[in-house]
Amino acid sequence: MRAVEPDDDDPWRRPAGLGGRRRSDEPERERRKQMPLWQELPLLLIVAFCLAVLIRTFLLQAFFIPSGSMEDTLLVGDRVLVNKVVYDVRDPQRGEVVVFRGPPNWTPEFQEPELGFGAKLGRTVGDLVGVSRPGEKDFIKRVIGVPGDRVQCCDDQGRVQVNGKSIDEPYVIENSDPNLPPNPQECRSRRFDEITVQPGNLFVMGDHRLVSQDSRCQGQVPIDNVIGRAFIIVWPYDRWNGLSVPSTFDGVPQVAAMAPPVSQPNPGGVAVVLPIVGSLLFSARARRWLPGRRRRLRP
């Protein structure tokens, strides 16, 4: 009686060592169960929370606008997304809207109300994931002068001048009074003497010059205090819009004598967050996928 030769193309008869599967493996695979939903859901929530904290810490953060100092560009109640990585690779530029921590001498533009325990707990959790209100010492303004710039106001048409060039500012709807004398205690006057922006600092102003407390009276802002660049309005949805740099700053001449040093790339946020995010994603999926990929070698 002639023996029947096994068909090499039949996966059920292929030797296990050559990548085939034996029928005896099937019951074992059926017995192998995935993690129950009631165990997997909390793990996924923890991973999602950790990712939100990492993104808020190193990449992006949503900020609530509590005052009218940037009207009509930003209204009270708007939420903007702030890019926290961009200034790791370059310095702020004229015309950009930045969020920064005010120096000790800066007066807050709003007062935080007294909160109960529940509200404080909710704000703490919201701050961890990047959706809370800013603190009293957080400000949002537009960069007018960078290190080395000479900024003053006003020319014969009441415009701000940067390095001798008059700036047309279409984003300024309500300007301050040009006839009031400068007062170092408050920014009521449009006029101020020429200021040279020191190395490592910025000269910033709010778009609503009538009420904004900014560098006119409170001084320059260290670049190290800048949290990031506000680049888009994300809420309310009917005000969804980008915060682009106006072209009015394109013709401002550079000041070679006090030009800031070229910043060296320092992508610290990305270098820290990507390995951590990768490890979290791997750990969340490892138990689900790896067991199904193991092969048992049989003699």
C-alpha cells in the first residue's frame, strides 16, 4: 500500500518548525482570552490622562482669555491653543501673539475669585490636562520689539515706530489717548519715549491699547518667561481662526549693533515627550497583541 506524501502547501500538515500550525494548537488559542473590558478601560483612561498631561507640559496648551486687553483680536471667553515647542528652536518674532508669565513688577489684569474645595480640585485637574484658566500672572500680548529694537511712539500720525519705521496696526481697534502725557504707573497714554529692547527681552503690547497694561508702563519681558505662541482660536467654534503674523512688520529694518545671538536648536520638549509617549502606547497594547504573536516550538 503506497504511503501518501504530505502536501507542503497544506498549512495543517506543515511542520511546526517551518511556520505551520498544528491542530493541537487551536484549543490552546481558544483558551487564551483578552483582558476583560472592565480591566482594560481603566488602563486606557490612565494612558489617555498621562498623554494629555505630557502634551500639556511639552507640546500644546489651551488658554482661556480672562480680560479684554487683546480685543478685538481676542475676546473675553475665547480659548486659544499655545504652541510650547516653537521657541525651543527659535526666538519670538515681531507680530506674534505670545503667552508669558509676568515679571514680579507686572500688575495682574484680573483678580481670581475665591473658590471652594470642589472648584479648586476641578481647576487642578483641568490645569493638568491644559484646559484651565490662566493664573493672575499669566499674560497674553503681541510682540512689538525683539532684542536690539528701538521702539517709540508716536510719529505725526500717532503710530508706533520700530527702528525708525512707522507701523500700521490694523488689529488695534481702540487706541489710547495720544494727548495724555506718559505715565510710568499706568498705560493710559499712547506716547512713550524711545526704548531699546535689551538682549534676552521683548517689548510687548496688547491690541486694546486703551486698557492694556503692557511694556509701555510695566517694562520689558524676559524671553525665558514666554510659555509659547498662541496660534489659533479654538473656542467658541464660530470664532475659529488662526493668529497669523501681520505683514506690517515685514519692512522693519534690523539693528545690527544689538542683534540677538542666533538661537541653537533645542528641541527639549519633543526629545522628552516622544520616548515617553511611545513607551506608554507600547505598554498599553503589549499585553493585547504580543501573546497572539508568540509561537510554541515543538520538537
